[in-house]
Amino acid sequence: MVALGLAGCATGPQFDTRDTLSALTPSQVALSEEGAAGARVVWGGMIVNTRNLEQATQVEILAYPLDRQQRPRTDRTQQGRFMARVPGYLESVDYSPGRLLTVTGRLEKVVTGQVGDTPYRYPVMAVDNDYLWPQEADPVNTRPRFNIGIGVILSN
């Protein structure tokens, strides 16, 4: 019973970061000529677009710094965009724009794409593990509520 209670308190993916380049950001990789190919990283951010390919799903992510639970901190300055190539099929309804995602994997290359009409260099990561963060509750419905009323007890 205690183990179940502790498991319920765990937050986030807690990916192993020992062999990762934790200070490396997508913006830095996009600016470099070699693109840090082969480097292992843990990045996260807000999903911009999800595209299902034949054998993988490509997720465009606007990166943000991660907190201690490896959750993207959208209240901080963004760190550029990157493409996460996840093996297999991901449901684009679940992995929809605005959702937060943390991924770990190896950098493969930098590709040129577009953000609107502007050319953009995207680092591409081959994803080993991903964690889709639960959607935030609606802040309107999570405010404290105070009710005042009169209770009536009826007896037979």
C-alpha cells in the first residue's frame, strides 16, 4: 500500500542525464556547422506540430529550459526549435500543439526548414524516450470556491 502511495507522488519522467550535454540548447546546435551530431541530450518544450511519417513521427518542438523534474519551463526564455523523430506512430490528437513534451535521444543532423516565410535551421533528434506531460487543469475551474448555505435535515 505504501509503495502505491509513493508511486502516485512521482512527477515527471526522470530521464538519466549522466551522459548528456545538459548545457547544449537547440539554438546553439542550429548555429554550429557540425550540429553536434551524436551528442546525447534531454530537451523539452511545447509542441508546435506533429507529423506522422511512414515509420516514425516527427514532432516540432519549441524548446524551453527544464526544471528539476525535467518539465519545460514556459515562463522562461525559449531556446529555439528542434525536430524530434520518435519511432512508430504517435496520435497527433494527443501530441497536439501546445502540449508539453520532454524527450531524450541523440542528435542526428541539422536540417533547413521554414517558420512561416523565414528559413530556419532545425536540430533533429532521434528519440529514445519521450514523456508527454498531462494537460494543465483549466485555471477557471481550479480556483477555490466558497459556498454559503443553510442545511435542512428532514426526518421521517
